[in-house]
Amino acid sequence: MGEGHISVLAREVCDALEASLPRVGETPHGVYVDATCGAGGHIAAVLERFSPARVIAFDRDETALERARTRLCDAATPILFVHAPFSALGPTLEAEGVQADGILADLGVSSMQLDQGARGFSFRADAPLDMRMDQSRSKTAANLLEELDLPSLIRILREYGEEPDAPRIARAILDARPKTTGALAQTVADAMSHKQRRKLGLRIHPATRTFQAIRIHLNDELGELDTLLTDGPASLSVGGRLAIITFHSLEDRRVKQRFRKLSRPADTLPGLPIPESERQAPYSLPKPFAKGVTAAPDETDHNPRARSARLRVLERVA
Ligand SMILES: C[S@@+](CC[C@H](N)C(=O)[O-])C[C@H]1O[C@@H](n2cnc3c(N)ncnc32)[C@H](O)[C@@H]1O
């Protein structure tokens, strides 16, 4: 992503799309959809290797889309930039009258968003507690913490942060109702038990899980993913592929389970003579991505973000 963001698993994403898009130099055809355009790093990699007839790029962060527009202004392939969450992918492709030959979703926040202290995603800089991926939305993380009650905040920290100290941290947050990233980080650090702090060690900041949980809830990241897991496969052409890069187990579990379910042959009732062709699942898990792939050492060595990334791929076969 131009400054700061290095696209994760770009080589593997292109390998995954190899079967569904024509190579550069061949007659352009097919539609590549980037559900999480960011500043366009994966799109640039795809256009170096393939010749889709068009690209449709979603992001709910207008600043990121602006960077992508600038970066990709010389692209020979027409690109439609859509400022919308990827839950709008299904209806948007339908309105455009197209099916996708390749879809990529590279989930979460970009390094660019984390590094811009004023966006309020990180405890590394003290700034207003914002955390909105889409800045045209009105509710910030500070607003959220003003309105939450204790049981709801405990649930959010447990479900989206897998935080063992959720009750004591939630109580401290609601006592302080912090308005800045620094105040939230300090409140969490002060509230965390010695046992949990020891477990985290010096490498992981005590507020890491809390920041992740509040961000996921505020931006409805798992709700968005669930919609993509329904509409994405349905928007593929036959032979088209959906590739998803996840960064934590909450996301990866959902992708794995949904892809497995879609690629399983239909259940049959014992004794009913259903022909093999009708039992075949409409989707498959293509090799070598069937169990998900992770980044090779040559990538993780220069991009620490890649260490937690996992790519899964689904193909529409019927
Ligand atoms: C990891 S970055 C993508 C980087 C991009 N693949 C690249 O190589 O430059 C994730 C991007 O997805 C966007 N995003 C996250 N969730 C989204 C959603 N539900 N709908 C649309 N965009 C989303 C974020 O705003 C961010 O810009």
C-alpha cells in the first residue's frame, strides 16, 4: 500500500487466481473484485500478472480509496472504485450485471490506518479514541464506550478479544470512560491481573486484545465477514475463485467452516437413488490451498504482519 503497507501473501493470491484470470498478453476477460482495496497493493500485483477486463474495488475507508485511485491512475484496465463495505458486494455486482472471476478479501486494518495515530486504532500514539474504518459514520469508539453497559462490554472483550480478564477490565473502562487511546491503554494496563500480564510478557501490550475487541465490534467486522461468506460464493462465475486472508482465529474459523460446508456434497437420504452428478457440491477447495496457506519465511522476515496471515480459497465448480 504505497507508504507503509506491504501487501501480504501477494504471490500466493496471484497463484490462487491463476486458474480464473487470463495472463498478461492474453485477451483480457473476466472481472477481478477486490473487497478490501486499501491503497491498491494487491490490485497492482494482480494487474502485473493478469489481464482482467475490469476491476471492481471496495473499501469503506475513503482515504484508502483516494490513495488507490492515485496509485492506479495509469492502469490500462478500467477500475470501478466503490466506497462501501464489502457486505454491499453482492447487490453491487448484481446491479452491474456481472459475476466475479476472482474475489480477494484481505481482512482487518491496514498498516496505514494503524500508523495514522489520529485514526485512533493504535495505543502507540495518543489520540482521540476513534477506530472508525469509515469516517463518514458518526459513532466512534469513545461514543461506544459512553453508551455500553457492563454485561455488553464484558461480552465484547470475551468474544472479540478472547480476553480472560474481561470482567475486571470492563469495569475499569466503564469507571473511566476513556476518550483517548492513551487513556484506554493505561486503564487496561492498570486493571489487568498480574497473572495475565506475566503471561503476555514484555512483547505484547496489555491493551492489545481490548483494542482488537472494540475495533471488531465498532466496525461489525464479523457481521461483514458473514455476509461476504454468503454473497461472495454466490457472486462467482463457474470456475471463479474467492480468496480470503485472515489475521486471527475468530475470522479464520468462520472462513474455514463456511468453505468446508459449501464444498461438501449434498447429504442424501439412505435408499434414495440420487445420481452422483446431482450430489456433487457446487464449490471445491482447490489444491494447494485446501487447508489454507501461510506466508513463507522470505515474506515473514521482512513483513511481521504476514506472520499471522492465512489464505483460504474456494472455487465455484458448478
Ligand atoms: C489489510 S488492508 C488491505 C490492503 C490491500 N489488500 C493492499 O494490498 O494494499 C484492509 C482494508 O480493508 C478495508 N476494510 C476492512 N473491512 C472492510 C469492509 N467490511 N468493507 C470494506 N472495506 C473493508 C480497510 O479499510 C482497509 O483499507
